[in-house]
Amino acid sequence: MNMKDVKSIGARITAGGKAKPSIDAAAIRELADLLAETGLTEIEIEQGGMRLRVARQHGSQFVAASPLSSLQAATPSVADLPLTPKGPQAGAVASPMVGTVYVAPEPGKPPFVKVGDTVQEGDTLLIVEAMKTMNPILSPRSGKVAEICVHDAEPVEFGQTLLVIS
């Protein structure tokens, strides 16, 4: 199925601009087949003020069609809002760069910090190696190490939580 086929389905759901649009059951079946063919979980098309959404949920299919109002298009629904807040965990110390994290100053030495240790602002927590340069990760605040989220010699991404200070 190509984009031209999807547009023809959209034209059928709007009933050619008639005063009272009706939903073409064949259009719904074609969209459901397209879901199965492409492996998508949801397809939504809008045309002429009507919207048709076909989605797979837990092995079953759910179909909804409704007139689209300008308020509906501008305001996100409760279902569109994230369930969990985005952003770092409270007290998280994030990696300032991409690299490899080391928990000790050198192999065989004890780690800089362990869970439960009390740290002061400016203490070295870990090292992130980037481009053959060892970069100490300093504590941004005083507190107790609540969680260490990385392992020695593990690659880390920019912004990834390294550890949590409570």
C-alpha cells in the first residue's frame, strides 16, 4: 500500500465532503491491513475535518473517528501527557560528556566512593575518559551517595546519570 492508497482511504472517510460524513468500513479494514503489513501499532489520517484512527492494543484493534475541532487540535489530551516526569532524578549527577567511566583512580585501587559514603562539594566521585583524557567528575554538592548507576569501564553518554547524592 502506498501513500496514494492512504489518501484514497482518507477521501472515502469524509464521504466526498457531504454534510453528514460516514465511515467506510472497507477503509477501516484497509488501514488495519496496513497496520499488520508494516508492523505499526497505530495509523491516524485526517481529511476534510474528519479523523480516522486505527490502533492495535494488546492484540486487538481499536477504531475511532471523530470530527476535528480547532480546540481539539491545539490542546493535548490527558492521554498525550507523559505519565512520569521527564528529567533527571533528584540529586542525580550526570555525565558532562561521552566517554568511559572509571570508579577508581587506577585498576586495583579502591573506588572513589561507595553507596552510603558522605561526600563534600568538590570531592572526586568518578573519572570519565574522553579522547584519552581523564576527566574527574566532582561532587556538585555535599551529601550521601545514595546510588551508583554505572559500572567500572562502562561507556556513558552525555547527560546519563552516573550516581545519585541525597
